[in-house]
Amino acid sequence: IPRRSAVGGPRRGPLASGRMEIVLVRHALPVRIDATADGGPADPGLAERGLAQAERVATALAGQDVTAVYTSPAARARQSAAPLERALGLTAEVVDGIAEFDSGDSSYVPVEELKAAGDPRWHALMSGDLYSVGVDPVAFRLRVVEAVEQIAARHPGGRAVLFTHAGAINAYAGHVLGQDRTIWFPPAYCSLSRVGAARDGRRGITSLNETAHVRDLLAAG
């Protein structure tokens, strides 16, 4: 496990030799699926507002010397990555290790709807209790951290953009910061969280939950 420390403030242009930047992007707003017809995993695509949010990510990152783009297997993450792929002329690589902890569930309800309804699943998430939804939080965090670290090792001195999920962002950022809870903050749709990664194993959060590029598309309604 890499040791944790700060590695300097946010950078938007070329990076110092040997240092790379991981940009964790939460997917855009998806549609709701109450239950799949065959009981298989729910894999929602993006809602109309989500499509607009994804375009904003491309605008925000297109001029930032992006080396590579990665995405979880989920449709909502792959669709969120598509505008940036087009803008950069890159193809996102699908990585199973940055999938969300609930990827096998037969329903998908956006978390803000769970919160509005006072759903027990919301309270479980906010308390960091993944065991109640059948997930081992230790194994989940380990899986995400290993996947992100493998990506970091492939791009020394580069900038890799990862389209992933709220839980996965919590898992990796929490690992860097030494957070005990697996779920500890709510990343906004299409928010950017940046992690500096040095060759010697140091990792540092340089920004968390950037939303200026998409803030007007996050309001309800």
C-alpha cells in the first residue's frame, strides 16, 4: 500500500517528470430502474440531464493534457466518458476493478431519490454500512485501490481520467486520506476529484468534488 502524503497543489497543464495525476470522475445522472425483467443486474443509461453533464466534463478536461481515459463497465460510466473520448480522439479502456459495489443489483435508484424518500439504503450508505447490502467494504476498497494503482503505474508523468462511481471514488480517496469509513462523502454527478501520484508511492488529494463546470446542471428539477 503506498504511503500517504501531500504531493503539491492542483496542476492543470503538463505534470512534473515522474509524477502523474489521476482524475476520478463520477458518472452523470442516470435513469431509474426499479427492477429488471429477468432479475439480472440493472445497468441504466444516462438521463437527459446526465447527457448534458457529461458534455461539460469533456469541455472541462479537453485542454488538460489527458494521457488516457478509463471507465467502469457500467453503461452510465461509459456514456459519461463518450464526450471526452470524442473530444480527445481517445478510446476509453473498460476496467472491472473500478465498478461500483452494487453492480450486481437488479434495481438502480439514484441516491438523491433514496435520500428524498428516507429509504433505509440511504441511511446505510451514509453510515458506511455496506454489510447491510451484502458488500464487504474491506474487499471492495482493496479491489478499487488495486485497480487505480495499476492504472497509475501505466502512466508515469501523465494524466489518466477514470469515469467511475461514488462508492469507488470514496474508496480510493478514503484510502489516500486514511479514512476508516468506506463511504464518507457524496461526490456530485460529473464531479472531478484529483489525486497526485509520485513514483515513490506518495499519493495526495489535490482536489475533491470539483463541480464548477457542472454546478448549474446539478439542481433538482
